[in-house]
Amino acid sequence: MVALPKLYVARLLPEPVMTVIRERFCLTAAPQVGAPNRTALRDGLREAQAAICTLTEGIDGDVLKAAPHLRVIANYAVGFNNIAVDEAKAKGVVVTNTPDVLTEATADLTWALLLATARRVPEGDRLVRSGAWTGWEPTQLLGADVCGKTLGIIGMGRIGRAVARRAKGFDMPVRYYNRTTLDPSTLNDQWRPTSWQEVLAGSDFISLHVPLTAETHHLIGSAELRLMRPTAYLINTTRGPVVDEAALVAAIQEGRLAGAGLDVYEQEPALHPGLRTLPQVVTLPHLGSATLNTRIQMGMICVQNILAVLEGRPAPNRVA
Ligand code: DGY
């Protein structure tokens, strides 16, 4: 009987994915709920030929050194800032991600946050559940209009464009900033490319869709927040460190920004204390891709990429 390839799966994935994994691989450790610590990560990787990791597993040079048989890391995410890709490449370890399948789910969640923030949905929910609601009031929980307002998008990749497509239903003009020139066939004539300053200063809602890299760390800091309108809202469903949270809290406290909808944080799962108390901020626990269907597809893509590498074929979603 041919031995099954050895796979380390850092976190328990949805059951249909686990079923396929158990059929095709020999697991080096029992997948767990909750992030593994570094010892568990190294132990799981020691004998592994392949690994499925998530955004919380920091795969740096030291971890890679402890994984001498590793040939492929399939990151269960589109973002792969948790992996030292250059070091993986230098060691001949292929790194893959899960693009496309999570685009629509993440765009939907971006809109859920945008609407929830503008229309104070969590505050309303808390009021009703608290029992303190005394009934309809003309001045109760007044929010901001969404329909017809300008949507600014920073980072017009797959998710940025999916967010922009949804703006049509709200009659919202879209302006965007993208660092590189985009393929015109992926764009809509109604979306206006603008300068970095203009997208910040001219939008009512600004949604971030850039990957986290050294260049995008604190892309939105005090200077950028000062360019935004005091009536504007910032929405972040990409990676927390793209925003300087201390500067964001100060901007909202000082009335220089109306509010923010956040799915991601600088030090997940820790929250900047200011974010915890500001009612103008809506917080979600990094749910961008969290639909059952999407999370199953992400797992299946990881499996496909791993099998490709182990069978000597090109990985469909290779990033390094
Ligand atoms: C991603 O894919 O990068 C998401 O943040 C994970 O849900």
C-alpha cells in the first residue's frame, strides 16, 4: 500500500474539507480550534510534506527551518502576509493562496459593515435587547444616508471591484485609487480613477482593499485621516495594520471622522481600547470570508494546490 502524504493542518476546517483531507493525507497532528502556539506549529510541521495554514500562523524563517520535508504551504486565505514568502521560495517551498472564491463573500461583508456603521445597526440592536427602548422617536439613532453618496475604494483588485459593483444598487458614484494600472476590461466606465488625495477627500465612504505589505502598513494614518471629510466613514475588511488604530480613534474622538466599520485589527484578537468604547465604530471578528460555502471552497482549493505540488504539477494558486 502506498503511504499517504503527510499533511499538517493548523486549524480545524469545515467538515466536508476535513473528510477529503482524511481520505487523501496522513495528518501529522490533530487539527485544532484556536491558533496553535509556536511549539505546536513546529511539532506539526516537523514531518510534514505539506501544510494548510491560516492567517494567524506566522510562518517565518525559524518555523521553516523546523520543517525539513515541507514542499508546499497552502494558506487558507487570499492574504499571505503571515508567511515569509522569500524564505519559503529560497527553501523551494511553494506557497499558495485562495483567491476568487472569497471575493463575493468579502464584498458582501464590506457592505454589511458599511450599512451597519452608517445606519447604527448594532446600537439599535443593543437598545432593543436591553429593554430600554421606549418606542419610536423622531430623533432616535439618526444615521447617515448611504444611497447617492460617493464610495471611495483604495485597492481595486478583485474584492475592491466586487464592492464597487454593488454600489450600483445604491446609486453611488465610485471613485478609486489603485497603485498600478489596471486591465480596462475589468473596470466599469462609471468608476472614476482618482488621485490618492482625491479619493480620501472626496468620498463619503472609504473602503480599503489593499494587501498588507511593508508599503501598506499604516497606509491610513493621521495625515490621511485629516484629508477625509468629518462626515466620512472608513471601512476596513482587509488587514488591520493597514490602518493606524490610535490615529483612527483620535480622529473619531475629535470629530474629524464620522465613524468606522472594522472587520480586522492591528493586533488581532486584541482591540485598541478606544475602539471598544466608541459607538461610532462597528466591530466584527474578521468575518470577511465567513460563509460556509466560501470556507469549504477555500479548503478544497488548498487541497487542490497541495496535490498539484506533491504530484509534480504546477500549483494553480501559487504566490511564491
Ligand atoms: C483572507 O482570505 O485573507 C481573509 O482575511 C481570511 O478570511
